[in-house]
Amino acid sequence: MVETRHTRRIDAAYRGHGLAPWVLGAVVSVKIAQGLLLLFANDYVVRTADGIPLDAYSPAGARTVRSVCALLGLDRLLFGALAIAVLARYRGKIPAMFVLLLLNDVGRLVILQVFPIVRVGSPPGPTMNLVLLGLMIVGLAMSLWHARRRGRL
């Protein structure tokens, strides 16, 4: 393929603020940990971190809730694997990775407004996810900051 000035390559050239990859790494580390916990300590996480009263459901309903949460854990692991590839090899796409993660989390928040989850008490999971959302917004801004200053995007 002949490269012209209009051809953009996905490579390791990163032009954003130097802290943005670290923010992405921190966010993704937490999301991978969440994914692993949802897969391997599912019952504990669903009851404590998410505050879902599994005892209030029929056995089939509780099993369905656990299954859906495990699927969410798999999604977090797959997003984490993609983010690791971006950090390791395709650093120029760090802003795109932040956008993808933000779209996923904002979409989840919108869905939860339409289909709210009944929770018991004040579980820490939703608060942790809002903290991660804030970090992703800051990380995205940092990943674009130097690129905008130099007139590139």
C-alpha cells in the first residue's frame, strides 16, 4: 500500500499527554479485576458490590442474574484485552479506546435509567463505576490535549 498524506496508520505514535496512558492502564486494571471477580466470585460480587438481593428472586431468577453479571464480566475482560493491545502496540489509538470505554459506560448508565436494578443498601459498585467514568473523561481529555495544541488530531 502506498502511503499518502491522507493515509493514517494505526501504530505506536502517541501524541497526547504522557499521563493519559497511565490513566487508561489504571482504569483497565480495575475493569479487568471487576471482570475476573464477576466470573470467579460471582455470587459475592452480585450480593455485595452490586447490592442485588439474590434471595428475593426465585432460584431460576437468581441464576439468570448471576449469568448476566458473568456475561458482563466477560465483556470487561474483552475490553481489557483490547485496551492492553492498544497500550502495548497501538498507542496512537488511546483516545479511541477511551471513547469506546466511555460509550460503553454511558450506554450502560442510560440502559440502567430505563431498566433500573433493584439494589439493597448503598453498594460500592455503582460508585466505583462513576469514579472510573470520571477518570475516563479526564484520560480522554489528556490524550487529546497535546494533539490539539499542535493542531493535529
